[in-house]
Amino acid sequence: MTDDILRMRGITKTFPGVKALQDVTLSVRRGEIHAICGENGAGKSTLMKVLSGVHPHGSYTGEIVFDGQPCSFSSIRDSEQLGIVIIHQELALVQQLSIAENIFLGNEKASRGLIDWNRTNHAAAELLRRVGLRENPVTPVVDIGVGKQQLVEIAKALSKEVKLLILDEPTAALNDEDSAHLLDLLRGLRDEGITSVIISHKLNEITEIADSITIIRDGRTIETLDVHGGQVTEDRIISGMVGRDLEHRFPPHESHVGDEVLRIEDWTVHNPAQGGRRVVDGANLVLRRGEIVGLAGLMGAGRTELAMSVFGRSWGTGISGRLVKDGKEIHLKNVQDAIANGIAYVSEDRKRYGLNLIEDIKRNVSAAGLPKLAKRGWVNENEEFSVAERYRKSMNIKAPSVLTTTGTLSGGNQQKVVLSKWIFTDPDVLILDEPTRGIDVGAKYEIYTIINELAAEGKAVLVISSELPELLGLCDRIYALSEGRITGEVERAEATQERLMQYMTKGQEQRP
Amino acid sequence: MSTTPVTADGPAEGGPTGDAPVAPGTSPRRFTINVRQSGIYVAFALIVVLFTVLTDGALLQPQNISNIIVQNSYILILAIGMILIIIAGHIDLSAGSVVAVTGAICAVLTVNMDVAWPIAVAITLVAGAAIGAWQGFWIAYFGIPAFIVTLAGMLVFRALTMTVLGNQGIGPFPDQIRTLSNGFIESYLGNIGLGPLGGADLLTLVVGVVLVAGFALTQWRARKARLGYNQIVDPMPVFLLKIGLAGVIVMAVIVQLARFKNLPWVLVLLAVLVLGYSLLTTRAVFGRRIYAVGGNLQAATLSGVKVKSITFWIFVNMGVLAALAGVIFAGRLNQAGPTAGNAFELDAIAAAFIGGAAVQGGVGKVVGAITGGLIMAVINNGMSLIGAPSERVMLVKGLVLLAAVAYDVWTKRRAGAAH
């Protein structure tokens, strides 16, 4: 009998319209490092949210047994009381507070309502020593790097007497040195008897550190591999992650690739928030008329950053490189320039970046191309109405009228509104960032059809997607991006998920 | 078919929001979708009826109607500028101080320096624009929240007022400025008898008839144009009813004003401003982008809207309108004083929110803000007519503001409950 600290059985979690988890099983042995692998959107984070009580008991079905006790957490506090601590990818530290204050936030060392600062800082220093962080506990968190902040999060977890530590993409934002230190720390904690569950896309790290690996795909558990039992290679993991067959989910696509429209040369972008970390590193891409080009990459690879920085420098600092449109170099200082030069960008987050949710379909469709509907600054509202009506029909936007508020539409119809907005600007190049995220299968097919039509009209389309089957089914050519670099370029005929995944997980140390 | 066909699970693909056919000529949405917007007009009508009853009809007496307009014109002018700022998701706390400092500038120019009144007014408006540009710069280009910038402005421009005035009132103003604030259009066409209603000014009546006819004509042409684009319009009886109702209300006010003296100049000015800014907000590219910025700043930025420039110019606009209000207010008191315009910004902000603006921005109408301002004006006026003490007036105004925003938040929560 193995000693399992955690058993999750038959976990099913449904969001409106989407089954995120279906009958998922996860068993974690006491004192091991257990990795969970899967594509973006496979359900890893949702599973961890179920475990930690972010999704409370009752919002899912299935059972959780922790330390031999059946659990029904109604909040994250309940799970923390039993020693389950989750560290999210986006760190939950209060930037302006000190390290010590952050460690004991919500768990203050106080007597009769007054905080005992000596005890707080002393205890914090002790925890910092355990995680190997040499910083003064009174230093504000904002003054230490993101790698050290990760350690503060772990120190915070240790302060709660953690038994099971869950880390969601802990090394995604770290450089190699910080990553190595973090992995060492996890090994140290394992020796102290603390069990860890780690979600990571960096397969090389996983094979290095994990004792066992559970692979999740499409919201189901595929298999659990024992790393010590046999040779678990990265290829072995990849085939588990992608092993699904392509159904007839894509409309037939005939490509008529024409001349080059946009060339992106030696494109480099830095992250303004993470101390100027380089997120896109010397990328080169070519887009041609009538061609659908894919951009594959794991979370944090720099896909959106690449797209948005090209789209009129709407993201990033220290952007360098050349853009050549129709053979001429162009300089896009802002979004207006990008639109004027026939470039459109459909964001991955349509609610935050794509739509004005309190306005109707008509005004959203006209938002980017409004000057086209105006004479001397005055909008022709009737023309606007008929343009919106035209797109409502041609894009099959399911709404009673173009006066329907976009906030009430379903995801697929919202996406069609955003697409309409950009098609109305009559672009030559469309960059579609996760165009089918959070959209039902039926609507996905419609979106694919629209993308095919755009290409057939001679537009160049760049599709960014986390779903490899989508790229394979849709694109003429696919670039792979890993850690900000283009690590591969594959023609449709030669493209397989395994091959792409290899390029996408190619770390810098593996490159010649 | 219901207006918000959204189930608790959110609309599914092809679900309840699905392609339910809409028969041409009928509009299931038109009448109901604007409940949130039209609630304010219903409330206004109810308040008017209430105070008409409470004051035994004194509220609607010719002179009183004229008073309500003249006494609140500067707040209504500020409310027009304020609604644009609130739609964009900002706020202006400095409006009252700007009213004071521009009134003081106008006083110094006309009284102390003997500048001709049109030049003095022009210089004052330019000064208002400069003040707006100053605040707009810090907000739009430097990125300081409008709350802070205009809070600072509130202090700075009050201080400048005192400096300019040397801490004392300056007056009297030239007659022309006083006429603009307080006066009436000359009775060029003489009077006409209206039977039991007595004599009334003919010019005012003519203006009223022309106004209503022009309104009806433009509505008719807009309707025809919409039909030409195959859009759904109100059925003919509803269309005629709306035009008729608007015409009757406008003519009723006009007749009362004609029976008193004539059209107040500020009313003419206000009418032009309301018309112009309504067009700006609904039809102009610039105006439409204010809504885009307030509705979703990131989406607007990524749609190529020059967010900073728009923010800057709505504050410049606010400065100009505040200067106009400053001139009118000073002219009305016939003196520019150091405490002029105190707390005017709060009345203007309240007018905007009572008039249906959303706290988060992106929503609001010029006509709504004017109605909001008139609601407060009628409450003020009506309560003072029945002899209510000022503390009770303040109490009622405060509760009305709270109720209006609570209603807005409540309707929005209901609409958004499915998400």
C-alpha cells in the first residue's frame, strides 16, 4: 500500500457551456514532488482551484480525500487550515508591504489585536533562512526581484505549516538561475517531508525534479507516470499531452499563397513590469497574402507580447527590429498608425481588450473604423447601422438586432463582433490572438470558416493559439515560439503536434 | 419575447439570444430597453406634478418658471461639461473655483480695466480654456487621477480668485453682461392676447412654434432616412404621440414664459448648448469616442482611439464652459466675489449622476444631465416655495442623489446578474 496524502476521485467541474474537468482522478503520495502536465486549457489550474477551495464544495462533483479525511472546502481558508497552500502563477503579494508583513498577512503575529513586530520580523527571518533568501524582512516586496518574491510566497506557505504545496507555473517568469534555486528548494522541502504539486510547461524541469507525473488532457486524466519506475522522457510526456486525433473540426481550406505582405525582422521586446526582462528575442516572421500562419507557443512564450508590440507598440518597452510592409519599411508608433497601415489585432481577452460591453453591437463594430463612417467629423448613423447590420448577417451574429448590448452575447457571438470591427477597417494583415478561446465547438467552426474566407480574400492572417490541433487544422505554415525566440517553422504538410511541442518546449540551454 | 433574454447560465450559443426573427415594423426592444434612461424623465415629471400640487400651482406660474431657468442656468452649463467628463470616466472637482476665478477675471477686465464687454468675455473664455488645458495636461499626459488634479485645482483657483480680487467683491458689471445673465429678449413684435391667459409676447410664441415645427421636421426626416436604410422605427401612432407630447410640453413652457416677460437670454444660450452638445455626443466622431474611452479604456486604446487627446480636450471644454458659467453667475450677482461658485461642482456632478450617468463611466446623456439639474432645481424651488428650511432641502437633494445612483446600480446588477 502506498501512503497517499491526497486522493481526488471523479472530479467533474462545469462552467457555463464548458466541461472543464471530467471525472478526473489524482493521487499524490506523501513526501513526493508530483508534476501535472497538460496543454493550456487542459484543466490543470481548474483542478488545483477545486483542490484549494477556490471553487467551493458543491460547485463540482467528486470527492477529495486529504490525509485520510474526506474534505469539503468552501473557501481557500478551509484548505489552508489543513495545510494545503497554493501559490498562483501571478504572485499574490502586496507590493508596498514588507516581506515580513506579506508572510504573515491574514495570519498576523499579534496579541490582543496589536501586532508584535519583533516576533513578526524574527519569525520571518527564520522562514527566509529556510527558503535561502538573504533579505531583510522589513524590505518592501516591491524592491526585490520576481524570483525572490517567489521565495517569499514559499516562506509564506511554510508559515502556515504547509503539508501540501501547490505551485502553478512557478518558474514561468524566472530566469535560469532563479529557477534552479527554486527547484533546489523544492527538493529540500521534500526532504523535510513536505509534498509538492507542481504545474509546469517546462518539461525539462519536470523530468529533472518530479517523482511522478500526471497528464491531463481535455479535462480528463490520461495517465500517471512514475519517473523512478522507468525512463520518462520529454517525448513520452508530449505524446501523452497531445495524443488526440483530429476530427472533422475544420472547414476545408485551399491555400492560394501570394506575395509577402508583412515581414517582421529581428523583433525584440522587453517587459516593462519585470525589470525589463526580454520577452521577445530577435524574432523573424514572414506573412504572405492569402496565407494563414500559425504562431504556437506555451504560456509565457511571448506570443501576445510579440503580436501587441507589432500592433503599434501597444505593449512592451525597448522594442527594436524592423517591420517591412509590402516591401517598404514602416514605423508604427501607435495603434492609429497600425490601423492606417492595414494591420488589425484581435485580442485574446475580448472582454477586457476587445469590446465595450455596455455598448451595442453597432457601436462596437464601428469602434475602430469610425472615421470611415464620418464626414468632417460627423458620423452617419444610418450608414453605421447598415454596416453593422451587414456584418450581423454575414458573420451570423446571433442577436435580435444590432442594438443588442454586446455584454449579453455569448462568447462566440462576441468574438464575431470583434472580428467584424477589425474586418471593417479593411486590413491587409489580421493578427488573431486565441480567436476561439472560451468558445463552443459549433461557433469555433464558424470562426474557422471566417478565417478561411479572410485568407481567400487575399488577407494575411496570423493565428496565435494554444491549441495545437487548431493550428494544424487551420494553418498553412506554423511558427513555434519558445522563451521569446522563434524555435521552429513548419509547413502544413510536415506539421505534427509532437514536432511542434518539441520546438515549443525547446529551452535556451538545449539550443546549439 | 423578453428584453433581456439571458438565462442564469448565460446565453448559450444559439440559445435564448438566438436568431429570434424580428418582424419588420415592430420593435420589441425600443420601448423597453430605455427604461433605465427614460426613468429619469418620468421621475422629473412626477416631481414637477408633486410640487405643483404642494405649491397650489405656484411652481408653474410664468415668473417662477423663468426664475428656475435663470437661477440654475450656470449649474446646467456646468452639468453639460461635467457629463462629458463623467462619461469618459473622470471627475472635475474644481468647477466651482473655476467659475469664481473666471468671474473675477471678467470683473477685473470690464470694471477695473474698462475693456469692452465682448473682448472681456472672449478673454475670459480663453482663460477658462487655459485652465482646462492645465488640468487636462496633468490628467491626460501626466497620468494623475482627475480627482487629485481637480482637487488641487479647487484650491489653486480659489486662491487665484482671492488674489485677483484682492479679497473683495468687484462690480458692477456692464449692462450687456447683466442682460446675458438676467435679462430677456426685447419684445420686438409686441404682445398678443391669449384669451383667458392674458397677454403674451408674440416673438416668444413665434420662436416656440418655429422650434416645435423644426423639431417635428427633423424627426420626420430622420425617420424617413432610417426607413430608407431598412431600419426599424416607431410605428406611426407612437411617433406622432412622441412628437405631439414633446411639442405640447415645449409650447406650454413657452406660453408661460411669453406671459411673464419674454425668453431669458440664458435660456437661448442653454438651448443652443444643449442642442450642440447633444449632437456632439451622439453624432460626432469625437463625442462617440468619449463613450468608447469611458466604456472600456483598453479596448478603445486598441481600437485606435487617441485616449489622451480626448481626455485633454474634454477638460479644455470644461474650462470654457466653467468660464461661461463664471461670467453669467458674476453678471447675475452684478459682482465677482471671492466665495462665488462655492460647491457648484457638487451640484453639477449630482445633476450628471441623477441624469443617468454611470459611476464607472461610458454612460450618460447631455439631456439626462440637464434633466438631473432641473430635478434638483425644481426640488430647490418647490421646497422654498412651501417654506421648507434649507437643511431639509439639502437632505432631500442628498437622498435623491443616492436614490438615483442606487437605481442605476440596481438596474445594472439585474442586467449583469447572468454574467
